[in-house]
Amino acid sequence: MGPESGVSIPSPPRNPSSLSWVNLSRNLILAYQSLGVVYGDLSTSPLYVYSSTFIGNLQDHQNEDAIFGAFSLIFWTLTLIPLLKYVFIMLGADDSGEGGTFALYSLLCRHAKFSLLPNQQAADEELSAYKYGPSMQVATGSPLKRFLEKHKALRTALLVVVLFGASMVIGDGVLTPAISVLSSVSGLQVTEKKLASEIVVLACVILVGLFALQHFGTRRVAFMFAPIVIIWLVSIFSIGLYNIIFWNPKIVRAISPYYIIKFFRETGKDGWFSLGGILLSVTGTEAMFADLGHFTALSIRLAFAFVVYPCLVVQYMGQAAFLSRNPQKVLNSFYDSIPGPVFWPIFVIATLATIVGSQAIITATFSLIKQCHALGCFPRVKVVHTSKHILGQIYIPEINWILMILTLAITIGFRSTTLIGNAYGLACITVMFITTFLMALVVTFVWQKSVLLAAMFLVFFWFSEGVYLSAALMKVPQGGWVPLVLSVIFMLVMYIWHYGTRKKYNFDLHNKVSLKWLLGLGPSLGIVRVPGIGLIYSELATGVPAIFSHFVTNLPAFHKVLVFVCVKSVPVPYVSPEERFLIGRVCPRPYRMYRCIVRYGYKDIQRDDGDFEDQLIQSISEFIQMEAGDAQFCSSESSSYDGRLAVISSRTIQSSSSLIVTEREDCDGIESIQSSKSLMLQSLRSAYPDDENPGVRRRHVRFEVAASPGMDTGVREELMDLIEAKEAGVAYIMGHSYVKARRSSSYLKKLVIDMGYSFLRKNCRGPSVALNIPHINLIEVGMIYYV
């Protein structure tokens, strides 16, 4: 599921006659890349589907009719769920090109007031990524929409459902490497007659190596993924075709659904139990929608419909033909069906293919954890961007080692692909079940189709998936309990963190500093204003946080320029750099106090590129000039402050600038000076050091006020103060908070806050690490929150 694809496709030429060819070639290239990223997991399912299906309840039904019926079930499952549901329907429900559970949720939050994120409307102001502006979100809709918006409990339940689905995907990140690698190396039992314990040890060695290499990222080996999967698909297609011709060509008849009826007529209740094994044929399907943002809907459709789907169908058909003549070899049916001369090449390719599939789900888990954190539902973790070339490739050390420990525990504890398959199938079908529910809401609220059409979609696919879900739930005692336990643990972590964070935010919201008190202190704030800029971080998008008054009352001095910084996640995948900053004033001009809301999408990466301070200064200076030229900003009433915000983009900055930006780059001791009257200039470009030569480039930016006879004196003075403060230095001020439950709180609340939330805060990354704040400039203010 990971975003390993990163080949840059040239922009289409402007000649209309060549647009169609360029678009087709682009989609063909993306389809090729998607094979190594999207379909690694789905394409390796033939390794364990038949063994998981027939070992157990169907041991007494290993005959031709049962095998033909099992293939018929696999064929129609592949047709209904991946082909019909995902290829033809789900891929059309993208969120600005992004897919996945969070994409559906963000779509719903933008078209209805479902979001539980605090103060979301202020952060959403003037964001062009919305197809409908914030004003459209509050528009009157259907009675069902108004009913859901009115009841907070229902909106909370919707978020819980989304997080439960996310927890199941994290469970996939544990189970996929275990079942894939163990099933691939189990082929050694066919020729080398290795013991089960030796197979498990070998699988564990491969898994440790897989997780140990995660910190390198997949950029350097991503180009190998697609060829490996293509070779694998061609191999299984060829083997399947050989088995059909050599063993039993009559298997072609089993495409008819009549054989499904015969299957259940013969096997009865045992056949229903075996659906948990049939379900494994579509594990990994969710990746087609989750990885949509790195490809296009057409490229994923082309890859599945013309490559993956026919190869899988022929392979399952060939295995069924082999088993119809050799039912006693169902334990290792895939490897037993391989002709002897090509066994070892196929074994090597199978092992590589399972590593590719495992790599994809591990990378996707990292991305999912990051998205949960953006929603305020996961503790802060260190996010490392492993490539400056490929968007979305990240590495989270803590999650990586947790996944490795859990995966090894599952592999050593179960030692059987059948038991792991029971757990894996339950996790996958639960995610599909939740996705169907969210998609039905999207059909109604986003696509604005009739409730009847949404209900028909929901009933049809819930019935199809519900049959498999019921069979998977029956396997809970035989390994199916694993994803449930993992989901409960991750859900508790998410709930406790979200609950504690909201309580802390509500405390800040109800203990804001009075603006009248602040204005009564005068421009000096009753203390000494020293040179420099103070960036005060807070979760409040409006008002002055209590941390400020706590700081002022305990220290006799404060910076001459103050900026209240609020970092917010908005329900869109990405926020363009041009719309990153919202700038406003907190107090009248003499106070030199500003507000900046920094907006990120749920898939944006906050890079430590060293440009934040420069971009902030440039944005504030542009705001000062815009304010001077706009009469609506010039009101002297105090009530007008801390309420007006302006989006500062590179386009508006480049259009009119009163600053001269001087940039100096130190490259191996050689300095180069560049000047421009453009406010953003080169400082908006990435300042990353080269991968091979880290730390070679060092950028230093200096600002000067340009000579402009028509500039207002007050504006010039304010710009000069801003530049002088920047030259004096920038300090980052954050609260070092301790959250405790009130004495009157219930025992359960005290348990959640004093033990659960406090434990998570002490053992997660600090906010300064998550926000990439330099420690040398960090000032922390201790506070106790009684919530």
C-alpha cells in the first residue's frame, strides 16, 4: 500500500492533438508502477488460499465437486469485490485525488458538519482545496444530514468507526508480513523436507531484515518492485495455464455459479465455515483505493482489469485443476502444483514478491499513523521523510519496531498460515465492511444521490461482505481474536489521546486571556519589550492562550514582536504552500502582536527545511502592506482585532513587495549572494541538502525595506521593527503542561487522564519534536491543567 511510486511524468504538451496519447502513455506508465505498490499483497494470495480453505472443516470434503465449488466462489468473490466494487465504484470517490478511509471521512466532513476537530472553521477559511467553501458546509441538506449533524454522539460514533477501520489496517500491517513470508518459505517443506521449526526461524530472519531496513526508505529499491510483481504474475499465470491443460481442462466449467450451489449442497455448514479461507483471495484489495493518491483511477483500473485479474483467475483455476486430481496435496497446493524444473526460480520469485507486498503494507501503516495523528487521535511520533523526491515516503521508528515485535510474536506463536489467515481475513473484511458504510454516506452527502440508491449499494455489498464477515467471526477462537485484540488496544490508545487532547483544548478555550486586560496594559504590556521575535505556540486559533499571561506574570521582559502560532490539520489531503499561512492581528499596531495559523493536510509532511521563520516574516510583512491598503482592516475598534485573517500566498507576495531579500548560500566555503525585490524569491524553494552530501548547503536570508516614497510612515516603522526583531533572533515558546483530572471527577475519568493520558504524554515525542522546533531556541513554560 505504500507510496513507492515516484517517477516524474512530464507535463502534457499544449497541442490538443497529442493530449490523448500523452494521457494514455502516462496512465500506462502509472499502471506499470502500480503493480509493484498496489498489487503486491493481492497477487501473493494464491500461496495460501486453498490450504486455508480446505484444512479444517473441509478435510472430509476434498473431492472434485468441492474443489470446483471453491474455485467458483473465488472467481465470483474476485469479480464482485475488487472488480465491481472497487474498480468501478470506489475509485470514483477520491478526495482531491486521494483514496482510503480517511479520504472518505474528510469528504464527509467537508460536505457536512461531521468533524470533531476543534476550531476547524477558522483554519478552513479561504482554502481553495474545497470544492465547496466553508459556507457551503453549513447549508441545509437532507433530513438525514441534519439529523446526523445535530447529534454529537452520532458524529463521535462515525469517528470511532473510522478509527476502528484504521486500527484494523494497522493490524494488517502486523499480519501481512507474517502470513506472506511464512507462506513463501513454507515451500521448502515440499523439496527439502524442512521441519516446521526451521521454516519459522527462516521466516523470522527475513522479517527482522525487512523491518531493519525500513529506515533506509524504499526509494533506492522502488524501481525493482514492479518488475518483481510482473515476473510473479506472469509466472503464476503460466503455471495456472499449464495445470489447467495438463490436469483437468473441465475446471473452466466451474466459472458457472451453479457450482457454488453444489458446493454448499454438499458441504453444508462446513462450507460456510470455509468462507474464511475463500476470503483470503481478496486480501489486499483495499490498497487499490488507499493508494489512489499516488496513481490515477484509470491506471489502477487498467492494471487490475488487464493484468492482475486474469492472472489471478487463471492461477486459481490451475490450482483447482491440480487439486481435483491430487486432493491429498492441499496443504502446500501452490508449490506442489509447480513443475519440478521451475520450482526454485518460482520459490525465489515468490519470496521476493511477498517481501514487496509486506513492504507496501508497512509503509502504508506509517502513513496511516501519521493521518491519525493529524486528526488528533494518536500520540506524537517522530516522522522521518526518507526521500525528498517521492511524496509520502515516511518512516516512523517507534511504529516500525512495535510492528516487528508483534509480527515476530504472531509468527512464532501460531507457526501456521491457516491460523494467521483466520486473523488476516477478519481484519481485511472488517475494513471492507466499514468502507462500504462510509461509501454509502458519500453517495448521499457528497454525490447527492438519492438515499434509496445509497441504501441499495449498502444492502448489496453488506450482504455479500456480511456472509464472509460472519464466517470470519466464527474463526475467532482459531486465531481470529488477534486483530480484535490489536484493534482494541490501538482504539484505546486513540480514544485516550483524543479525549485528553480535547479536554486540554477546552481548558485553553475557557481560560483565554481577556483582550480588554491585554489592551489595558498598553503597548509595553507593563513589562520590558526586548529585541527579538517570540513565537508562542498554542492550539487556539482565536484568542490569547493562558500560557501567555502565565509567562508575563513570571518574567519581567518579553519580545518586541509576538506571534501566536497555531498549527492546524484540515480535512484535505494536502495544503499548497501558497495557502499555508493565515495571518492576522491580535492587538492594535503599536503592540506588534500577530496571529499565524499554519495549515497542513492530513497527508502533508512537516519538513524541517529551515525556511519556516523566513516564510513567516515574509507573510507578516505582506499582511502589514495588505492591511494598510485595505480600508476594512483599518478599524480602530478593539473588537476588530483577532478576528480578521488573510491568506498570504507566494502569488500575492510576488505581485507587490517592499522588502529586499538577500540570500547567502555557503557551499563548501564558497558564498554566493542573491538579491531580489520579490518577497518570497528563492526562500520558498526547498533547502534540503543533497542525499549524498548532507549539510553542504547553508542558507542565510536577510531582509531590508525597499526605498518607496509612497509608503506610509507607520507601515515603514512596523516593517523596520519586524526586520530588526528578526535580526535579533527568534525564540519558540511552548507550554510544558501537566494534565490532571479534577478532584471531583469520576474514578473512570481519573483513570483515563491521570494514568492513561499521562502515560502516553510521558512516553511519546514532545511537541517540539513533532513541529521540528530547534531546541536551542526553545523556551518551555510549565503549567498544570485541571480538566
